[in-house]
Amino acid sequence: GYYIKDENDPFLTTPLKAMDNFSEATVPGNFMVDFLPFMRNLPSWMPGSGFLETAKAWRKVVYDATYNPYEWAKKNLQTGKTLLPSLCGSLIQNAGGKLPEETEERLVWAASAVMGGGLDTNMSTALSFFLNMLLHPEIQCKAQAEVDSLIGTDRLPKIKDRDSLPYVRSVVTEVLRLNPAVPMGIPHALTQDDVYNGMVIKKGSMVMANVWHMLHDPEVYADPMEFKPERYNNDDTEMQKINDLVFGFGRRACPGSHFAFGTLYSIV
């Protein structure tokens, strides 16, 4: 592990920059090459090929965000600066300080995925929570009353207390529903030809799941633009329906969904 020194620490700003770039890159229509793949073969001097230089610059940011923290952890493991336990530090230590090249490559990118996958989205969701508590202080008071009545005021809530706090879970779920961090989901591609509602969709076509619409459908959620934790009636089955949508589908579903929910619960 590593303690962030301040808001300008490169170990913080570089991953944030990489996530900003990723968010921009995944917006449908931002880059014509996504729809006209032959453009990737254009020479860099040709008009319309500016995305090539953009990709080159963004690639460096991704590599810096991925490899620099790992190299620091590896270098400082023996000096004690690398805080343990941590994903990279612990695995390197268990291997006697030397990992096979292939294993090391996988570890670097796995650690990057853990950090990148939870950095931007968790920050977005946490900010949404703070905003909704400012707008709805009565809900904050109700959640606080539940915590005080079940846990008391002598300690902070723990993860093991989550099952005893249905209203707090409802608040977390409503934050995820009202302000999903990835409103259009992650792009999918068809593995075979398909027909949906009479429309023929060819193999390889990109498909976007409109998560925002699913979570704001007035036929499913009354007053969908209102923040109402009570809509779930403390029913975990209803809450799970939100989680099943907000964290993606199939093989592209978020593997860190339980960690993300636990993190948000801890913040709340």
C-alpha cells in the first residue's frame, strides 16, 4: 500500500487522468473510428486522423498509472515504505521478491483494474450520496436514527452490521438507482446474429444497455426522478433488482460489485 501525500500526488492524479480519458473514449460517437474501423489505418498526417495522436498520449497515461505504482511498491518493499498487506506487496513478498515475468504482467494489470474499476465510479456514487443528503436532510436523519437505535453511539457501524440496517441499505440502493455511475453500461458485442423485436442485429454489432432508462422507467419506479429509499420497503429482493442492473450484465458485469456496495455502505 501507499499513503497519498496530497491532492497533487502523481499516484492519484495520473489514475484519475486515465479514468477521465477512459470515460471520454467510451462515449458513443466521440471517435468516428469506432464506427469506421478502417480509419485506424490512416497515416498520422492525414486530416481526420487526430485520434491516433490522442490514443498515443492516452496510452502513455494508462501505462504510467499502471506501472509506476507497481514499480514503486516493488522497489520499496524491502525498505518498509510499501505498506502491508496489499495486493502487489503481499504477492511479491510471498514469492520471495521475484515473480515470473508472465505472473508479474498479470499482477500489474490486475492491480490496475482493481484501482481503476473502483476509483472513478465509487467517487461518482459517493458524491451523489452527499448531494442527496444535502437535498433530503430528513432521510439522513432517518438513517442516522436507525444506526443509533440498532448500534448505539459508542462505535461506528461495521460491515457485519449491514444486515441489521435495512433503511441504510435502502439509501445506498436508491443512490445507485437515481445516479448510476455508468448510465449507458459497458458496450457489448453480439457473438452471433440475433433478432430482437423484429430487428435483425448482426454478429459483432455493438449493443449498449440503457441502464439509465431501466432505472428511471415510470412504469416500474413511481416518481423515478425522486430520491425515495422507502420505495423498496426494506425488501432486499427489490434492492437486488437494482444491483443486477447497475453493475452490468453477463460476462461484462462488474466483478467488484460486492466491494463497491460495501465501500458505499461504509461511506454512508
